[in-house]
Amino acid sequence: MHATKDYNLLLLCGNLGDGHKQAAHAIAGSARENRSDIVTTVIDFAEWTHPHIHVIGSYFYTMWLEKLPSLYGYLFQKTRLDNSISSVLLKKIQIYTLGRLITLLNEVRPSVVVSTFPSAAAAMSMLKASGLVTIPTVTVITDHTDHSYWIHPHTDHYLVGSEYARYGLLRQGVSNHKITVTGIPIHSQFSLTYDRQLLREKHYLQQTITTVLIMGGGLGMISKSFIHMLQKDTRLDSIQFIVICGRNKKLKDKLSEQLKNQKHRFIVKGYIDYIHELMALSDMIITKPGGLTTSEAVALELPMILYKPLPGQEQDNASFLLHAEVALQAKDEKGLLQQLVNILHDPQVLSTLKMNAKKVRTKKAAYHALTRIMDTHRMFYSNTDKNTR
């Protein structure tokens, strides 16, 4: 893992949803595309520090969100301004966690450490507070949120997705000079312009029919009952749907069986690596408001209907998107269906959402993030040199 170029960038991500990993890899991709002097290493922090329990932890986290979202929301709000609870929990495991992290730092020998995962940012801050490392650290917040679990005293700089998030950090007491609005880092393919006709031909979709993309997040949290409602509603007979189930293979198999006689109207897919193409060929997306997915949609000017945001960071994302008027939100399945019908019969709504997305999109967020990371590295060592004179 040793560096062979001028700068060695270590990116620490996590496995609770795909957003943290996608943001880290987007920054690494930008480095490969734009900076030949940088070598990047992307590490799943949870997997590295707890190799035997991270899968179990991810499973229980998912079950918690599915079965007890209100409890999750309560704890999220309870700790928004005070991270004492999370600090206590982290301190109970810090000896093992920090020991593994020090081993990683000794192997990689990074010039700068970037955390796209809250626990990684906390661990790096603890190491710096203990005087065990003196490495510049940058935290990339992957939602439009200001929760305390992202904020730690020895973080050198924060990269956020919007002014909405920046104001939140300011309210939390973070100094303005330590915050930069870069947009949430997304892969460069979401910054390109695509020929919709060619993409629809490539994916065997009809050219002139309205296409709606349905996503439930990387974990495939999609309501089977809602898909059934789409099947039965005659007002939607002229619509073609693409349903992405993510890594939920069980759901994919059930929906594929349920929709096998309507393959001309419903295309069901699992986890894919060409979601940018499906977004680019679609007229609208129904999705949970994850930070990465919605940033990708905004970059491609894809109108959104947000459904069932989790109380917490997803609701923060929804608040930002609704305020920016790039999305609409439905409270339940009946309301979602009605929203869909209304929008599809009013082209002006779609046009307005697309126009607003063009105003707020940040197509080169990963590049802007990389540039600010390297600026932080430069300023950190410049200040260090001054202090040692």
C-alpha cells in the first residue's frame, strides 16, 4: 500500500448504505482523471477495524431502519446537537479500533486522510487529540445534514453538499473558514451529456413512451404493494417503469415473478453499475432521498418524487431538495401514486423541476472536493512550518 507518487490520499468510507463508498470512489476517480501526482487508497473503515462483525452490524442497522425508523429518528434528533452518546459508545471500542487504524496509517503513510464515514472522522480526531498522528484530515459529509456525529474537534476541513448544509455546520459552531461547499462528490459519468434515444435503444426501451425510474436505495427498500398498485392502475398503461432493487435479490426475484407478464412495461434489475445511463434516459425518478442518489439525479436534471425518507439524514436531504424545488414528496403510497399521475399529465411541472435542477446542480463536485482536499494539505503543512520556526 506504500505511496509511489507525490501525494498519497487515504479515503476512509463505510458500509452502511452505498453513499459513503460512492463518494470516496468518486474522489479517487477524479484523482485518477485529473492528478497524475496523486495515488489513492480507498478503505472500508468498518471492515478494516472490525473485520468479523461489520457484516453483522450492517445487517442489524438495516433491520433497525426497516423495523424501527421512528426510534432511529428520535435518537438522530436527540444527538443532532450533542454527540455525547456516540462519544461514549465510540470510547468503549476505541482501543481496538484506533489500534487497527494506526496499523493502517503506518502501512499507507498518507499525506492526507479523507473521511466519508462519520465513525472514521471521529477515530481520526481521537488519534490527533491523543497526539498519536499529525496528519491533515478532511471530512466529506455525504448528506445535506449537520448532525453532530460528523463534527469533531480535530477535523481540519469539512466539505459539504450545499449552502443548506454549510449553514447547519455554522449553527453547530464550526468556523466558516473550515467549511467549503463543493457539492456531494459523484462519479464523472453523471456530469456528461447523453443521447436519450441511443440509450433507450441500447436498453431495449420504447422511444416515445414516458419512462419512470424507481429506486429504493442501495439496499433495495422498495414497497411491493406500490409496484402492485402501478400494475393495476389503468391511468399508467402508457408508462414504462424501470425498477432497481439494489442488493435485495429476494425482492428482485419476487418482483420479476410478479411482473413476468408485463415485461414490456416493467424492467426489474438488481445492483447495477450503469445507473447513470438509466437516469439519463428516464423522464422521472421515484426514490428515497439518499445524498448520493439525489445528487446524481440533480446533476442529470432528472425530476424526483421522494418517498418515505427516513427520519434523520434522509429527511434533511428531502428538506433541502424540496426547498430547492427540484423534487416533490409523497407521504404514503396513495399520495405517491396520485403525485405520479398528476405530474405525468402536467408537462410544465416536469419542466420546472428540470429547470430548477440546472440552477443548483454541481457537476464537478468530486473534482472540487479533490482540489479543496489538496489545498487543505498545503495549508496544513504551511502552518506547521510557520509554527516550528
